[in-house]
Amino acid sequence: MGHRVVELEPIHGFAAETTAASVLVVTAHFGMPVSTTHIISSAIMGVGASKGVRGVRWGVARTILMAWVITLPATGILGAFTWVVLNALSTVLGLG
């Protein structure tokens, strides 16, 4: 994934992985639910951005960010729909 967003050399990969691991340790300590995929993606974009504005392929980054924005409401809607269907089904079958 990293090569699609930024040009990575081994030192950049090390920096991104170290940053992501540090963030994950802190969030785990406080019991915060986070997405490891989001964290490593952000760290990779951060490494690219450290090279300057042209260090990141913003078209790919934009696609990733849009997927993040769409994911939360989409899963909420899907969960609500699933609950409605299963609740109706349990009522019809006399299970609830």
C-alpha cells in the first residue's frame, strides 16, 4: 500500500511503522478502539508529507480518506438494517 501513496525507502518504512506502533501502544494503554489500518495509512502519508507537498500522491490519499469517511455511516446503516430484518424475523417466528 505504501508505494501507491508515497515513494518509500526502508528508512521511511521504519519511521512509519515506529510511529504507528507508538500510537497503537498509547491507544491500547487507554483502551481506545482504533483501526490499525487507518493508523498505518496515516503514518505512511505523514512520511510522504515530510518530503513536501509533492511527496504524497494526493489522488490515492483522497480515495483512502473518502473510504474512511464513508465506512462509519455505511456500517451504521447496514447494522441498523440488519437489526430491523432480524427483529422482524424473530417476531414472525415467535422467538422474541
